[in-house]
Amino acid sequence: MREKVLSRFLNYVSIDTQSDPNSETCPSTEKQFDLAKVLVKELEELGLVDISLDERCYLMAKLPANTEGISPIGFIAHMDTSPDISGKDVKPRIIENYDGKDIVLNKEKGIVTSVADYPEIERFKGQTLIVTDGNTLLGADDKAGIAEILTGIEYLINHPEIKHGDIMVGFTPDEEIGRGADFFDVEKFGAKYAYTFDGGEIGELEYENFNAASAIVKIQGRNVHPGFAKNKMINSIYIASEVMSAFPICERPETTEEYEGFYHLNNMDGNADETTMVYIIRDHDREIFEKRKEFFAKTIDILSKKYDGRISVDIKDSYYNMREIVEKSMFVVDIAVDSMKDIGVEPNVIPIRGGTDGARLSFMGLPCPNLFAGGVNFHGRNELVSIEALEAGAKLLVRIAEKYAELGK
């Protein structure tokens, strides 16, 4: 498995699939089809059936069951990479028997993945790492997941003695910009339960995620020539700084952890005349989440009255905590936990401080916990993954499929 999953991964990361939040199309970038077409060919060569790639770049296929009476299950990963940093001309480098020390990615530019800044990398000591050259992200999020799924599927095909039901695979576009499940056809997919391979370090298993909303704040100032501005100018940027100060410093992403929610100013664009602020609001607890949105709206309303109605806000829910759905079929989590133990991986069941396609899919009728893909430091040039984690992901898929057959689920 190790050689095959590595070969697939290195092939996939060579294809630029960065999504674009400013695009209104689906997929948001045509280049996501470049990877999708490679995957179609691979699925055909493996002998899967019902392969379909639609006009929105949703790719689905099926490995038929070799035993009867088992629920069809699915495995899902996303094809796009983060818009935060380039995914073009990725140059992966392999570090064998990592020594647990700082990793120099680009000596000329002084780009280093240091233990001081990224202490989690020490846990990879002794493993074989795949890193970048410091100029791009790596793309383990989520091309590691794709490589693991197809390698696991290939193993099942080559070992027909392993009993399994129908296994569906799905690869989605635009997950990184929050649209991965927008046009996912759950009925067409055909699985009763599913798993996304889109988590972090080996052993991670997540069935709880944030409840999420976006809040777009618009501030209308009044611009006047600064030489004649007295008692006339209303600088929208100064008002924006007051908006920022209205929300607690202790409830920002950089000051919270685990189940703690936050208000996050994601970006801001403006000038004296007009400023737009884009916030995201997050909390695992649905009741607290609703109170957060209420507090945000009331705060903006109070400030708007102070400035004669010059501030408006539009709050929209993005997704909800999948636990609400998954816990009704908790055996899907139990099977994943037991399967990890069976392959020698210590399960680490944690809440996601974010979201996945699985969150929305769960509310669309497809309970869908999230499994590790194996990487860390996603969305940046310090991203890395270990070959051991890639191999473990492929093995986990095989064991989960086998476990469903053994339990008659």
C-alpha cells in the first residue's frame, strides 16, 4: 500500500486545483476538472462502476458488493485546495526518518517549519515526511484523502476474500470555500452512511464541528476633502475600528481552544467613504451559537444608532454541528474507532474547530463523521504529511468496509 498511496499522492499534488471564493460558478475554478478527469480514468482502470462526473465537477463511483445484506457506505474527499496560498507548481520533498528538529523548507528565503512555532511536528519523529519547498502549500488537504480512498479501494479489489457491501466514493469541488456539499446528490450517491477523509493527524476522528455563520458588516461613511473635513467627514475606517473593539478579545480564534467559540474578523476592505467587514461566528453549542448571533446583531444595532444608521449587518448560517445527526447512528463512530484500533492506530476523538463537507451532508440525510487524512499545518507553506499516515488511511478504509460486513450492518 505504501508505494501506491505515495505515488498517487505525489501525482495529485502536481495538479493545481485551488478554488476561488470570488467566483460565482461551480466549480469555482475550471482547473478542478483537471484532477477530476485523472480520477475518472483511474476509477475506470480499477473497474469501478456507475462512474459519473457532472458539469459541476462532482465525481461519484461504486465498488459493487461481494457479499449481500450490508448497508452501502461511502468515502468522500475534496479535490480543491485552499485559496489562501498557491497550489501551482507544488514541489514536494521527502524527508526520511525525520529527526524531530526544525525543517528548513527554503534556505534562500529563510522559510522554516520550526518546532517552536509548530510543536506538533515533533510527533512525526522517525516517520517519513512529505513537505513543500516553501513556495506553495502541499495539498494534503485533501489530496491525501483522495489517495487514501483510492488505494484502499484498490486493495479491496485485489483481495476479494475481504467481504464488503457496496462502497461508494465521492470527490467534491470547492470544499475549501464552503461549497463542497452545495450540489452533492445524496440520493444519487446511494450510501446509507459515509465518512470524509479530511481530518488532521493520524488517529483523529471527528463527529462534532462548529455551528457556523457569516456576518457581513457594511459601514457607510462620508468622505470629504481632508482640507475641509472639519465637522463633515465621517471616516468609515474609524467606525470599523470601533466595531472591532466591541467584541471580546478573549473570544477570538487566537485566544480560544477545544469547545470554545469565537467571533473572527476574517477580512476587511474599505476607505474613508465605505468599509466592509466579513466576520465568521462559531460555537459547538447550538444554544450558545444562537446567543452569539443575537449579541452580534444587537451590538451592531447599538453602534449603528450612534452613527445615524450608517452600519448594517447581514448574518447567514453556514452549517451546523453534525453531532446532532451522527449521534442517532453512533455505531458509525464506534466502527471507525474499533477499526483504528484493529490496524494499530490510537483513536483521538476530538471536536473539529471548523467544518467539513460531512457536517452539511449529515443534515442532508447522510451521517458522515470525519476521519484523519494525516497532515498538519493545512492552508499554508508549512503543510506536511507522513507516508505512514497515508498508508494508515488506506488501511483504515479497508478495515471499516470489512467491519461493516463482519457486524452485518
